[in-house]
Amino acid sequence: MNWRHSVLFVSALCLTWLAADAAHAQTRVGEAAVIQKEVVRVTGSATSQLNVGDGLLRDETVRTGLESAARLVMADNTNLSLGPNATLKLDRTVFNDEHSYRDIAVKLTAGAFRFVTGGSEKAAYKITTPLATIGVRGTILDILSQRGKTTVVLQEGASRVCATGGQCTELTQPGDTAIITSTGGKVTIQKVNVPPWTFAANCAALAGLCSATNYAQAIPVVTPPVDDGSDPTGMLCGR
């Protein structure tokens, strides 16, 4: 390989490295704040343990095991707590800036959750279960997604809950609850004022699970590899 080809090759490596860093920074949308026992991230066909401080990536699925729990903090300070045997997908995240979203969609497939909104505009949030779409307005919500049933309990703020069939109800007072059920292919929604369930038992079982904390920085610091003299890209890329 002559000198000209070597320079072109190194330049291509630099561009690849920088592009990979930029992509990684753009897709990091939060981090794990509390982890108990088996909590895994699922990306494609790959599964790995999630640990405290690990970054969360767009389009990732987070799943808790038996007797496990987690609290995730998003870049806009949204806090998401998961109980045992819960599955959550960060379905869509579009940033306004480093600390707020223009569009954030969270899919709660199964399990128990507590959702505490952060600093983004409330219209940016879209929470879905297999049976419901949940809109928020400065809200703390407890959500239980089960086979054929979704329960949404308002703890603070207000929320509009719509069944997949199109029926909607407004939750405006603490304790207001929407119960969405699917029977014989028909989805219905019912509003009650005394919740049959809340996330409180999960909060009591693990200290810190239901605390709300801030996430100061969504973009990770990228540490370049150590230049041991064998790879000239460190100098040529300006690192």
C-alpha cells in the first residue's frame, strides 16, 4: 500500500470512528438508576444484563425477571419504574435538545409500571399497551398491563386514556382509574374512582424504586482508545 492509499485508508477510519460516536451519542436516551436482580436489555436477538449507570438506547427493550425490578431515568428526567416480569420498549424518541423530547413513545407490553413525567412538553409523550393509548399532562401514573386487561391509575396530574376501540376517558383526580378489557374481540373501557390495584407494593419492596431523580446529561463522554504506537489514527484523527 503506497503513502497516498495509506492516507485515504486512515481518513476513512477516522470518518467511520466519528460517525459511530455520533450515532451512539444520538441514540443514548437515558440510563438505569435502580436495578434489582435480573434486568436485561434486548436489542435484536441479543440479550445482556442491565446494570446501574448503563445507558439506554433508542428502540431497546428492557425486561425484568421474577422478583426483579428497575427504575430508568430518561434524558428529560422522566422516571420509569418496572415491577417483576415487566417488558418495556423505548419505541420512539426524538430530541428537541439534549434534555427534552419532541416525541417520546413508550410501549408497555406486560407487567406493572410507574410513570413520572419529566421536562418535555406533555404532548410529546405517548404511552401504549396492547389495549390502550395513554396521554399525560404533568402526571404520575401506575399502569398494569396484563393479558386481555390494562389498568391505569392516576396518582397525580391528569391523563386521557383511550382504548384501542376508540373509547376514551379522562382521569383528573388522584385515584381515578381506567380499566380496559378485551373480551371476545371487543375492547371496552370503564372508569372507577377506587383503584383495584396500585404500584405501591412494588415501591415498598425496594428502596429507591419509586423515587424520582434527575438525569443531568444524555450525551455520553466518549473516551478514545489509548494510542500504543501501533495505530496512527489517534494522531491523524486529532485525538
